[in-house]
Amino acid sequence: MASALDTALPDTFFRMAEDTLRVQPEVAHEWSSGRRGKRTLRIPKGDDGGFDVTIACETYGLYPFAGDWHGAPWDVNTPNMSLDDLCRDCLGFVRSLICADSTLTVYYSNGRPFRRVLTYPLSGQSVNDRVGLLVFNYLGRRTMREFQNHHLPRRETEATPSGGGQRFIRRTV
């Protein structure tokens, strides 16, 4: 049986995620629970052109997944961040994944995936986060496919300053 201290992060994440999702009823989602207080939030893709978004919340961190891509966790021991801060930051990331601000590009060799690149906005920049196999059929026929979710409207909008020239990204709520 997990103690209250052990389930502090999963309970905080569940509460904050439910509060956030309650005001977005169009976003289908499901929860599952595991041993030692683990909770998993899954937002299924809206169509064949999208990808599932999953956050596995362990007692020690939040682990993001976009389809079969997986990223670095939000660690409970991050300095100067409360549990609320960790959850808020993670939920902001989830928000960017369930709209057209982010894309998941999957590269294939002979029809088998060998690399996944998640592109998402972060601090006004576009980040390409890659995961892949070290061993794959290097000589195989290469293809790629791009996936994008459209559960919610974009948060990031491209605009050109009145002086022309540079483009910048403006965040909208």
C-alpha cells in the first residue's frame, strides 16, 4: 500500500489534469492506475493523421509519450520547482501536443519505423526531439510520415512584425 507521501505527485497531477480537462470537454481522455500510486493519462488520437499522447505519472516523475516517441521526464527532484509547477509545465507540453503546434515525424526503412522526431514549440523556438534505433536496415527503402493532432486550436501563431523581415512566434491562450 502506497503512503500519502508516495502518491503526492500522482495525486497532484491527477487533480490538476482533471481541472484542466474539465474545461475542455471536447478532448477525449482516459485514466488508468497502477501499482504504487502510478497514474496514466492517455489522450487518444482524433484521427488516422494524429498520434496518442500519454503521460505516465510515477511517484518520482512524469514521463511523456507521443505515439511511440518518449521524452525526458519531469523529475520530482528538480530544484526550485514545486509539484504544482512540474504538473503545470507538463500539462502545457500536453496542450502543445494535442493541437497543430506540434508534429510527430516517423521515418521508416522497408516499412518499419526506425526514428521518431517530435517537433514542438518551447520558449518561442521550435524544438526537434529525436529517438530512434541504433540497429535497423540501413539499406532499406526509406519513407516518412508526419502526424499532427487537432483536438484544440493552435496556441502558437506565426506573425510578421510591422517592419517586415523577421518572423516571430506569439503565444495565445
